Amino acid sequence: MAVEVQLDALPYIDQGYEDPGVRKAALYLVEETRRYRPTKNYLEFLPTTKTTFETPILRAEFERLASRQPMEMLSMKRYELPQPGAAQKNDLGAWQEAVDNSMAQLEHQSGRILNLELLSQYSCSEWKLHNQLLSQMIEHQQKQLKTLRSKVQEINWQRKTEQTTAGAQLQALSNHWNTLVHKNFEIERVCLELEQEIQTLKQQAKERHLSVDT
């Protein structure tokens, strides 16, 4: 729900920001705002977020973070090649498990060798393409940044023009108001003087026994 806000600040024409104590008072207000802790959930009007993307692994990880538990260390057990213990020297199943593990490790190393061969053969051209893509992305972002800065500058110039115009109008209205107030004071002063003069004349007429219409 959009809320209309009326701003009464005109930073391009307002004065007094550099007066002694103004900056200190502003910093005090900022610090007080930082210390404020709302007692009410200000996001309660928003709909409940859907967590369909959460997998059991993600959910468990979020719970670990919420409880501030440390992350489990990376297990290197799968890369070990232990042979059956002394009690399993004659256990065919244990030896078969050890052989399967060694074959898996051998296949893993073969995959690593293949990856290194592919890397040595194609990495140069791939890195060139990757760097070219990064350069294009940077160029695109720089163009967007330039456009946004231009829009910001245009908005600032528009705000300055509008506030300068409004400032001139406010100053003219303020001067007119001050003039009217001064005139009202003068009229009131003259009225008081006239009232005093009338009272004086009435008193003089009374002393002379003259009839004066009230």
C-alpha cells in the first residue's frame, strides 16, 4: 500500500545546516534511531514467504545456522584406502569392500587425469571466451551505471530547479506576509492612537459641558 509523504525540506535553499550544534543534534537523532528496537513486527502485513525451494539439506543447514552450531569438517574418509584389520584378514567380504574402494579411488584419479588433459587442451580458448564474456558484462554494467548516473544528475538538476523556484516563491510570499503583518500592526497602532485621541476629546468635551454623540 503506497503512502503519500509530504516533505517539507528544501535542501538546495534551506539555510542553517552549518550553524553550531545543528550537526551534533542531527548525529544525536541518527544515533537514537539506530538504538531503536521495534517491539512490533513491521513486516507482519506481508504474506508468508513460500519455502518450496528448501530441500532437506537446506532446511538442516538453516537450522544449524539458527542454532549457531559450527559446520561439520569435510570428511576425507572416502579418499582413504584402508585394508581390512587383523580380525578381518580372512574375511572375503571385507577384502572385496577394500578392493571396490581402491577401484573407486583409481577411477576417481583417472577422471582427474582426464580433466587435466582436457584442461591443458581446451583451457586457453575457454578462458579467452570466459574473459571476453566478463568484458562484455563489465561493459554492459558500465553503460547501465552511466545511464543511472545521468538520470540521477538529471533528477538532481530538476530538484534544484524546482526547489529554487519554490524558494523564490516562498521568499516572495514571506516578504508579502511580513509586509501585511507590519501594515496590520501599523493599522492597530493608529487605531489605538485614534481611540486615545477620541477619549481625550470626549473628556475635554465633558469638562466643557458639551454634548458629544457616542
